[in-house]
Amino acid sequence: IMIIRHAEKPPKHGKEPLDVQEDGEPGNGNSLIVPGWQRAGALNAFFAPYQSTPSNAEIATPNYIYAASPTSESQRPWETVIPLVAWLNYAQGSPQFNVSFTIGGGEPELVASVLALSGVVLICWEHDNIMPNIMGAIDKQIPIANYSSIPNPFPGVFYLVWVLDLNQEGTSYTWTSVNQNLIAGDVQS
């Protein structure tokens, strides 16, 4: 399971929304800003490079992608992964894409759906609800061995991938954090 925060959004104290909708029209404060769309496009090469595997050994090409249901309050999780979904549909005829769960309440059902799958899952969500809502729900079902070392809340950055690797017995996960290092401003690891 890999979990990412949605890509860059408008600053909280801006005078006017700086966001842009998928069609290029100005947003209303609920979409990604230009660097966010750059990140969304760059996720293709990060998670699913053409005729190759991801260059970071801790990352895998997802079989399933989940994003928070787009609402009038935020389309950002959906917008972040839609280029990757389109690329994978073109390149591989996959993945399965699910946007039926909501932020701030739908996390237990999201986790139940994800844990019922067999394969690599990518979740794109709003950062305030990744930890503890998603991570805590996973830990209740299948323990995360190093749960106490996971930052709470999810850091206020856009370039992290939280990776949960299931042990061979299927009895516990190990958490690691991976930097995407995709666009200017990402902290290099």
C-alpha cells in the first residue's frame, strides 16, 4: 500500500485563487495550482515509467488507485492521480480506479476495501486524514510494526509517499517514507 497527499494547492492566505481546473480554466480555490499539476503529471514516470519499473525499489506500479471522492470542497486528490490513471489505462489497460470514499468519515470503509484486495494499491488523500484516520484503521486490522514512529499528523509537504510493506506471513506491515523528488522544492533524500 502506498499513500500520498494530493499535490500542491493554493496558499491559505492568498488574495485570489491561483488554482486551475483540469480543463485549464481558473479554479475556485478547490483545485491544484500549476506546480500541483506538474507533480500530477510527473507521478506517471515515478509510479509507472514507460516499459520499465519504478527507479526507487520501494515503489511499485499500482494495480489499484483510490482517491478521495471529488466534492465541491476539493477535487485535489482526484486531480492528482487522474493523469496516472489515464496513463496506466493507455499503457496497460489498468488500473482499477475508485473514488467512492469521502474525506473525514469514509476512511474506515476505504481501508476495508483496500485490505480486501490483492495487489499494489495507491491511495491519494487529504493529509489531515492520512494520519491517524487511514493509518490507524490499517493498524487496527493488520498491525504496523513501527506504527509509533509514523509522524502524526502527516507532514505538511506534498512530496512524500508512505509505503506499507506486508510481511511474507501477511501478519504485519512495515512503514517507510519515500521522497518523490519530482519537482523544484522537493527535499532531496
